[in-house]
Amino acid sequence: MGSFGEDLRMERVTRGIALEDITAVTKISQHHLVALEQGRFRQLPGGILNKGIVRGYAGAIGLDQNDWTDRFMQAYAASGQILDDDRNWTEFASNVGKARVQRHASDEARIRWIGAALLTIAVLAGAFLAVRYYGLRAGWWSSFMPFSAPAQSAPNQSPDQSRVLLPAVESASTHLPPDPA
């Protein structure tokens, strides 16, 4: 086996696929495809985009994308052309995946606690209503929790003054003229 780029070019040639066809299918610049086949990895855009180019190339000619991406990463690291920025991109991509998993786990835990709280509230409300229902049926609920409070008198009045007094109606006989007899 030769280098990564030579192996990739040989796979393309044996399948009878031109670089222009790959460019038309993947929209990857022909300049980048040639750089990939020649092993000039510094001419690639860098970072995670390099993996995308290899995946697109391998998929367009019918190769296993994961296998060829792994081979590319080994060849890229062995070539000495890897930049510090590319290492940072790899770390960044792996950290993004870890952060998504952690965020998803914390969201699930939060939803579980909210569900448990709502279930507890529902059970307590149901228990209260059941006790109240049976208390009303048995007759002890009204002595335990009366429905209405007794009427309070005004603060400056005695209990007798709290009643409304209506004016007395005079009888009709008091307004009659005196009898002339």
C-alpha cells in the first residue's frame, strides 16, 4: 500500500470516476480534491472541514466514509503537516459532543424532578379532597373547618347597635282631626 492520497486516487481511477464528477456531486473544490490525492494537507481548509472533504470524496466514489476518514486522520497526523489549529478543532468538536450529552442529561434530570413535584402536588390535592368528602359525609368536617365565619360587629358599636333600626310608622289614627261631637 502506498500513501493515503495515492490509495484514494487509485480507488477513484479503478472505478472510472473523474475529479469533475466528484466536484459536481459534492460541491468540493477540485483544488482541494487534488491536494487530498497528492497528500498536500496544508492546502486543505483545515479543522473539521478536512474530515468533511474526505467523507464527501469517499462517499462520492462508493467507499466506506468512516474507514477512509480514520485513515486520513492517521496519515494527516503522520505527515507532520497538522497545525495546532487543527488539534484545537478536534478538541473543540469532541467537547461540543460532550457538552451536548451533559446538557441533555441535566435537562432530563430537571424534567424528572418537575414531574415528581407535580405528581406529589396531585396526590396531596387528591388526598385532601378525599378526606374533605368523607368528612362532610360523616359530619365532622364542619366542626373541623367551618364553612363561614360568624358575622363580626363594627368595631365602635356594641352588639345591640349593630342592628339597623327602621323609623317607626305612625298609625293613621294619630293624624285624624278631633271629633266635633
